Amino acid sequence: MAEPLRLGVAGLGTVGMSVVRMLRGHADALAAQLGRSVQVVAVSAREKGRDRGLPLDGVSWHADPVALAGGDGIDVFVELIGGATGVARESVRAALSAGKAVVTANKALLAAEGVALARLAERHDGQLAFEAAVGGGIPIIKTLREALAGNRLSRLYGILNGTCNFILTRMEEGEPYGAALQEAQRLGYAEADPSFDVDGLDTAHKLAILTSVAFGTEIARDAVFVEGISGVEPEDLVAAEELGYRIKLLGVAQRTDSGIEQRVHPAMVPRDCDIARVAGVTNAVAVEGNFIGSLMLSGPGAGGDATASAVVGDIIDLARGVKVPPLGRPAASLEPYRQARMQTHEGGYYVRLKVRDRPGAFAAIARRMADAGISLDSIVQRNRPFGSAPRHETGLAQPVTIVTHATTEQAVRGALKTIEAEGEIFGKPRMIRIEAL
Amino acid sequence: MAEPLRLGVAGLGTVGMSVVRMLRGHADALAAQLGRSVQVVAVSAREKGRDRGLPLDGVSWHADPVALAGGDGIDVFVELIGGATGVARESVRAALSAGKAVVTANKALLAAEGVALARLAERHDGQLAFEAAVGGGIPIIKTLREALAGNRLSRLYGILNGTCNFILTRMEEGEPYGAALQEAQRLGYAEADPSFDVDGLDTAHKLAILTSVAFGTEIARDAVFVEGISGVEPEDLVAAEELGYRIKLLGVAQRTDSGIEQRVHPAMVPRDCDIARVAGVTNAVAVEGNFIGSLMLSGPGAGGDATASAVVGDIIDLARGVKVPPLGRPAASLEPYRQARMQTHEGGYYVRLKVRDRPGAFAAIARRMADAGISLDSIVQRNRPFGSAPRHETGLAQPVTIVTHATTEQAVRGALKTIEAEGEIFGKPRMIRIEAL
């Protein structure tokens, strides 16, 4: 039997403790499978005394994760602290600089400087594995980097944030946004400050990582167009249902003539497609390529155990001596990211307006859309306001729902700006992109 | 740049030619990604002169795949001939005996002697990769063997044969079995002799391979309980619809107290579950484990390009120097397969009988089920025979549909045997297992 693989685990929260439990619980099976044992020999966490439900006898304790990461006693540094800065970043850099392998679930760090970290790993003959950073237990990184590596991929899209999908699922069932968010918080799916999730930033970080691995480009976190779910209102979900759609917070990356489009926003997806049926905290990612056609993976996008499954998968690769470049190819051969401008995005649009109830308003709006070269699939003026907005509040507003044929973002934004400026509507127009799947 | 990886491809049918096209079309991208080129240097196929739509200039031609496989000029032997015997088997053995890497899509060969081949590969420091053997382009082997390797898996199930799923999907839309099969044949989904697909053997081979990789046991192809789809009748699909189910040909492997159950049969699955929605020739596999929870992969289960995607994925692993035991662990550490007897299978059952229209028949049947300790969820006597069996043909038969609560295969079979012997029914009872998902 070969030498044991010695792990140092930094961060003993839910995921960290699940990793320790998983490795211990399956120690014999893993040793038989791998021909060597995998041992947690050192840990680092903030509170030494805290009861974590598992004895950590015989495991050396380190107050400083950076010292643990760069020290001699370990082969693999498992970073489960989180965050793009501070000790998480410093400890990962220390481990890679010391030529060690790093396994991390840290999407924020990867999105911010994954390419630099991959270079650091290559320079020191270390390794960097991060399956757990995207999609929880779903092996999407391995699938893109290895299984589909021979394909030229054209598009990937997914539900990458379980919190948002939970909230949207509850809203579909009739709950307003605030109540759905509170329920997510009560169940531990959403943080006290939920903005990182609901504003779409978490999805954007994950998408930026996937884009790099899928398309062979440098990570471009700040080039992701991001729109969160807090503007989605119950009437949008009702309208989506009537139109044959569901609303999902999607992360989408796709090749276009002008570059790679990366966007995160609520999208209307056909009710019968696979991604529309993904409910609650489940995640799913679909990938399209020239030989594979279309492939979809779905499973638990978060949670200690599912995330630990991905972390341990990476550890097993390391125990087997598997060496694959972190981002699927040598960092030096990643192409620069060429950003497609969001203004050039093409697709159908759903638009909801509160139109002043006066002669000609409806016609004026239709005319402005036509002026912008936008062809309409439907324009519906509803005589009765939707449930959640009683008439006495909206005054003389008539809700109008417009669905366009394929057009450009630029055309829709331009038309809505003109309509708003002309004073025919109350408040801001609401626009949701329709995703052709 | 490292040495090129030299491939010999045996079998230039649809998949073989897709592999050649994929490697050529992506040659530059692959070289950049892998730091070495991947070249098809030799081929073997039956008819040299045939126009395959691609020039094979500069590639050496071998009439004998076995000589090609064991010869000096190649690093990787890609076997796409198919079949468990003959030159496919001999050439794979020759390549492994010569210490080469083998990539194959040959499920029949793997199911028949995968463990012996894995041993042969290990003995000569060769390698054996077979992602394309199961699920076409879906990376289920890699997922089980690598990504989920730290889990203790409890169950896997899937739709592993696109032909059967296509036929069942068409039958749901109202076509009788014969017409659906003919359509599958016309579209090239089913062979002239469709028995290997429709009798469930293809699914059984794939399931036996998956079981080994998932549970770490030896491959036990002959221990798979197999029942095909040719007995499924339109009235079963109508009844399924009414009961809230769909009928799918599933391959299921699961741990039980008495061993591992492997079975292939038409199953009623709840209409709203993910697997129920898999339509047409698409395949899907779901895996359940103690840390991952549940994960599902779906995509193209067959076709030249999708299968080539999996073959090339394996080739890329080899080009990167990735070494993983073929079945996920050293062949010597695979556990013997301990078979759970089908008689002990537990679940709900759907039973359809044609009962003689005479006093007491209905009661006699209910009594026999009760005698066998079977608790009924519903028993429905239909006054009007189902569409496809006009009354004048069935004489005085009354169709009766029974749905049981969870019981054992043994109990149901016993009760039906008694009922049949007592002469209260016409013909054979029809039984379809209900899968709890």
C-alpha cells in the first residue's frame, strides 16, 4: 500500500465537518479503492473548543490556516473558509506556493483570481481542484474539463443558486417575495443578508468559473451581466404561467459572433423544458456542444454533505495521482475573454407596463415598439389588475403585458425608454428575457 | 510540446467516423489544451474501398484489427467493432496484453468479461476506458468512478436504451407497439432484429457494468433479472396515465439486505418525477448515495457524434496521463457479487387481469390477494374494455386493474399463479412493477 495522503482542513463549518465525517466513515472502503489511506492529519478553525459533534483527537490543531497550508505535515490543503480575501486567499496561495495540492469550495476566490491561482499551481507543480465551488455535489467541473473536453461548446446555462430557485418556486405557489425569502432564511437556505444570493452575484461567480472551463477563456467575473430576483413580482409569475413559461434565475454563457455572452437574470423558460421543472434548492446545468448535443446534470446545489461529496471527489483524484490543469488547459493557453455586449443580446422579451387609462395610450406603446423594429408576439391589456395590486392603489393604470418576437436588448431598452419618457405609463416598465431552450 | 498520442481505430462505422472527424476538427484546440497532439495514425475496417465521407490519406490501413491492436505503431487502441466475441474481443485482449491503452464502446464485451480485461490491463500496466459503453455521451462512468467515489451508493436507476424509450414514448401518444417499433426501425433507432433492445438485454449489459462501478462488485451480467417491453400493451399505458404514472423500461441496481438487486423491466414511475419526463431516444441515469443525496444525468444515449464525444473524452484522459483503475478500484479488490433474489424484491405492483364475467369472480380474486398477504391500493373493474380490445374479442371478460401496496415479488407471483389455476381469468395476468422514486 502506498503512502497515506495527508490532509489539512481549514474551516470546520458544515462542509468541513461533513468532509471529515465522510473520510472517516468510508476510510476502509477508500483505502481498498485507492490502495492508500486518506487521513485528516491537521485542522484549522476559529474556535478550538466548540463541540462539532465529532472528536478530533489525534488531529493537530492550527490557529493559523496560512501556517498550516504552507507547512510540511500535509500533502493536500482543503480550504473551506470561504471569501475572496483574507486568510482564505492567503492560505490557498501559501499552499500552492509550497507546491501542495489545494482543494477548495471557494467560488468567490476562484471567480476573482482563479487564473492567477492556476498559474501559481502550475509554476510550483502544485494542483488546484474546485469541483465543490460550483453546483454543490454536481460534477459539472469534471464533466466540462474532462468528459466533454473534445467538444466545442456553444452554450451552457443553469440554475446555480438554490436560494433563488427556492424563493421563485415558493412564489409560483403563491407566496409573495418577502414571505418566500423569510421562509428560505428560516430553513437556513438564505443568509441574514441575502443580497449576495438574491442579487445574482453568487450565480455570477459560479457562471464566470464555468465559462472559463467550458470555453477555454480567462475568468471574467466582472464581465457578467447581473440582475437579481428581487424585482420579480407575483403578477410576473402569473403571467408566465398563462404564457406557458416559468421564471428561473439563470446563469447563461454562450458564444456569439461578437464574443462570449455571460449573463445572470430572471428568465422565462418554456414550462415543459427540463430546466423549468427544477424546483426548490436543486441546481441544474445544461451544456450544449457540437458532438454531445445537449447534456444536463441536476442535483443538490448546496448543503454540507453534497458539497463534501464534491470535495472528497477531488481528494480522491489527488490520491490517485490524477493531474489535470485546473481550468482544463494550461493557464498560459487560456484565450483572453472577449465580451459580447449585453446590448447585442438577442431573444424574446416579456414586458409588463402599467399604462395610463386614457385614449391612445395603448396605441402609442404599440407604435413605439414598432418604431424600434420590434415585432410583437402578443400585447394584452388586462381589464382587471392582477391579484396583488388592488385597483385603488394603481389608480387608472391598466396592466399591459407584451411578448416580443426575437429582437435585441438594445431595441427593447430603447423603446421602453421612449415610452417611459412620453409619460404613458406609471412607474418603471418590467422586462424579463425569454430564453429559447 | 510532448510526444503525439498515436491512435489506432478499429471499426469505421458511424461512431468510428465521428471519432475521426472530432479529433481532426478539433486538432488545434486539443493540442493547445493537452500540450500534445492526438493523431489517428492507423485504422482497421472491413471494406477498405468504401467511401466514408472523409479522406484517410496518410493513415495506415490494417486488414487485421488484432495485428493493429498489438503492433508497435500506436499508443491507444480504439475498439469500435462491437460484440463480445471474435475480433473485437481478440483485438482488445491483444492491445491490453501489449500494455497499451484501450478505449472501447463495447458494452457486450465489458459486461461479459470486464473484470478479466481490467485484470489484464493492470497486469501489463495498460489501461481500459469505456465511457461510451453506457449512456452514449452521458459521462456516467466517470461520475461514478471519480466524482462520487467517496459515497456509499444505495441505488442507481436509469433509462439506458433509447430504442425502448422511443417506442414507449410513441405508445403513450397512442401508437400500438408494432407501429412504434416499425417507426423506430425506419428512423434507424432499432435494428432489423430488434430483440436485443426490446427484450431488455442491451439495458441489462449496461446495468451490469454500472453496478460494478457503483458498488465495487464484480460484473454479474447473468444475475440481472430481465423483462423486455414487448408485453406492454396500449391499455397498460392508458391505465398508467389514469393512475398518475408513466411506463419506462428501467435498469435498476440497489443494495438490499440480502445482496445487490439488478433488474431490467418496464416500470411504472410517478408521472411528475424526473425520469418519467425523459422522452424519445434520450437516456438518463439517477444515482443515490449517502452524501450526494440524488444526482441525475440526462442526454443523448446513442448516435455517432454523442458516442464519439465519450470516446474522445476517454482519449483526452489518456493524453493527460490520467490513470484510474478501469472499474474504479483494483480488480483484485472488487467484492464478489452477492445477488439479491428477485423473489425478495419489494414494491408496489400493477396487475391487469381479464376476469370471467360470472358471480364471485371478482371476490375470488380479491380473496386470493388477501390470502397472500397483499394489501391493495385499488382494485377497479372496468365496465367497458379498453380501446384496443373490442368486446366481441374478449367475450365475457371484464378487465380488472389492481394496484397493490408494497409487497414482495414472491407474494404477487404466488397469488397470480393461484388465480390463474382457479380459472377465473382469461389468458395470462399482466404485471408491471411500480418504482418508488
